[in-house]
Amino acid sequence: MVVPFFPDVYYLSLAVIGASAVDLDTSFRYRNLLIMALSGGILAIILQFLKITPFPGILLISIAFFFFLAQHRGFVHSIPGACLTAFSLALFVLSFQALLVTFKVDYPISIYLTSIILGVVVLNRGVLILYTLLVSVGIFLSPESSFNFLYIYTALFVGSLSHLILDLFTGNGVKLFEPLWKHRYGKIAGLFLLTLWAVFALIFNFYPEINFYLPLDDFFNQISLEF
């Protein structure tokens, strides 16, 4: 669903992460949460030893703990939950990219490492091999993409939202606005969101000069530079 808005391998990879992260609240994904928590702990210890802020590692541990406590098809499977998930992951991407900049890692390599690390801690093993192959080929063969926190967040959020839309067509439906509203939505809401997505896709396709992010671009680029 993110293709019409971000036809870029890096942002597409983040959308895949966002779509898969929604299901980290299921018991059969606890292995991923364990990997995420251990990776965060190791990263935090290494950064502390190097006298660098351990924030990226602590953030990974916090995300893993949040999903471990979450109830399946609960808060995470809602629009507010998708917003929080996307923001947490985007914040990790921003902080980890900033960390790699301090070590003077080339930009293509830094976004590649970020995508791969997120893939390892979020994706199932069956998907991870194909994901790694496509990301490896795509990032290094595509033109260099600009780093923008808002774009990163949007890619992760649209990926998460695509998961929710698919779940709307299942028998159980989704409580889209939990915990604000407990009503469970189904296929009609799914069709509405698909229609809304199609409208925005057409706008971006026929009017590519339109930039919905323009008023916020400078602000978030400034944040990226500060990190």
C-alpha cells in the first residue's frame, strides 16, 4: 500500500516491517520479542561501554516489553496502536541512523543495516530470507534516498494500517479505535479505507508535484540533523 507514495526500496522495507510488527503481540512471535530484547540489551551495553547514549538499545527493549504485555487483537490492532508502533520504530530508526553517523558509516550502508536489523527482530524466518535478498539488491542499486523522519514514520504507519485493513475482512474484525472506542469494525470499514487509499494513490499518481509533507519537511529534517 505504500508503493504509490514511496516508490523507494528503503521505505518499502520499512512498510514491510510496519505490516509485520502488528502481529508481534501473538504468542508464536515471542521468539522475535526475545531476539529484540536481547539485541537491545547487547546494543545498550556496548554503547554504554563506548560512553555513547544507550537510548537505541533501551528503546528496543521497551518495544519488546510493550508487545509482550499486549493482548492479541487488542490495542496494537487499532489505529492509535499503529500510530504508537510506527512512532516507536521510527524513533529507533532515527536514533540508530544517528548512531551510525557518529561512526562515519556511509549512508547506503547505514540504511541497509537499519533495514536488516529491523527485519531480523520483526519478521518471520520464512519471510526474512526473501526480504534480505530484495533489500540487499534494491538499496544498493536504487538512487540514494533522502532521510526524513516523517517519511519513515508514514511508511511504517501505512504498513501497519495495511495489516489492519486486511484483518477487517476476517470474521473477527478489528477494534479500530481501541481503547477510545470498543466497537468492532468489519468489511464495510475495510472497503472504506481501501477506497480512501485508492483516492490518495490516484492523487499522488496524477499530481506528483503535490507534497502533503511540505509544511513539516523542514521541521523533521531539523530533528534528524540534531539527532
